[in-house]
Amino acid sequence: MILPIVSYGHVSLRRENEEIGPDYPKLEELIANMFETMENAMGVGLAAPQINVPIRLFIVDASELEDDEEEGLKEFRRVFINPVKIEESGQPWPFEEGCLSIPDLREEVRRPEAITLRYLNEAFEEKTETFTGMKARIVQHEYDHLEGILFTDHISPMRRRLLKNRLNKISKGDIDAPYPMRFVTK
């Protein structure tokens, strides 16, 4: 089932998110719905807070980026439950990011080239893994959602001020999103 994605300004994008256990109700169904929602919106990642579910869960699927020069993106499809950032490392590099909760807005964001996470997969097996390059960027972006951080928080205050009117329009629903959304006010 395709779920509505909450827009910029929605409280769920800034609140604390809770860890879950294997007994979380209908988790398998939620994960399947998140993948369907993300694919419908043509995204490469989706965090539970973006669908108004306050838990520490995000998914990624970078197969849409398979034309990129980076190897292994086509197979990069994962579920991250209760992730904990162990370390970020490497030289920060710029890349233009977007977000399903902030449609039609892309900005250059600098992020470290590597991140190491400890997380549980969908079978609740513990993993510790280091991601680099585009995989790291996707993981960092989605992990930020669990911490109540948006990619717009990584741009300069001056640039945020310049984008304020566009961001307000997005929060009010004054945008034609190509997928179902839940706006702050409409």
C-alpha cells in the first residue's frame, strides 16, 4: 500500500523516534509498504518519520542509480532498524540532494565520504557496516531523518532564508507532488 509522505514542516520530521523490537506490530507489512511508497515516489531512501511513524527505521534502494559510475548501487537495497552511528570519516564532498518530504527542491550538501553504522536488518540480525561514496550519502541522509535533521539543515543560514518562501509553500501544500503527501496545512 502506498502511504502519504509528510511534508516539510510536519512535526514528525523533527520529533524523537523510538527503537523497536521484533514484536513491533505488522513490521513486515510496514517495511513492504515503505518500499512500495518509496518506489512510487521514485526515491532511493525513506525513513519511517517521513510516513508519520515515530520509529528508528529506514530503507534504501539505490538500484535507480545503477547508471552511476559507482559499483554496487544496483544491489544496494537494505532495511535499517535501530541504527546507531559509530563513525563518520573522510573528506566532506558536495552533492545536490533532494528529499521526498521536500519535493522540487534540491541543494548542494557536503557530507563525509564514509559512515559506519551498527543496525539490525529485517530479520533482527545485528550488523556493523561501513558505507562509502553514494551509499554513505544515502545512509547519512536517511539516518538524519531519525535524528530529526533535514538536508536543509546542512545548508547555510543565508541560503535557508532565501528558500523560506518555497519551504513555506511546500508545508502548506502549494505544490504539485507526483505522489501522495500529507501537508501541515492545506
